[in-house]
Amino acid sequence: MQELRDRGIISAKDSFTVVETVRRYLPDTLAAYLRLPRFYAQMQTLADGRTASQTLLDQLRVLDTSLKDIAKSAFAGDAETLVTNGQFLQNKFSEKLVFRP
């Protein structure tokens, strides 16, 4: 994370989100779920009408989406540079790849 911050690839806010997701958000989410008896978690509906299992999956999706969005944002520039380089190489060397019988 430090290298990504130093290179300006990831913002302090996004870096904080990644670190806190690993250190706190994900462990706290899983711990709260795992404290429940399995039957209760799978069968008992909560105040919002969902089971604890459904709630857990929704919360994990939120964390997953957040981390994927951060990764996409952080690495989009490098990925675009790779595509641009590939186009350059194709243009540079395609004219030299003429096959002669």
C-alpha cells in the first residue's frame, strides 16, 4: 500500500479503506455472523425480513465491490498504458511482418 501511495496510484482515502477492510470491516462482519448459531443464522428472519446468512452475503458483496472499484481505479492507468504500448508495437512492427513466398 505504501508503494502505491508513494507513486500516487491510490489515494489516502482508498488506502485507508483497503487497510480497514482487511483489519476491521471484514473480520468484524464475519465475527458477528459466526457468533450466531448456524440454524438461527440460516432460518430466523431479522427485523428487515432477511436471514443473517442473507445479510452476511449482502455485506460481503458491499466490501467486495468496494475493493474491486478501488483496484480498478488504482490500476486503470497502468492497464491503459499496456494497451497503448501494444498498439504502438503493432503499428511499429506490422509493416515489417510482410510475408514473401
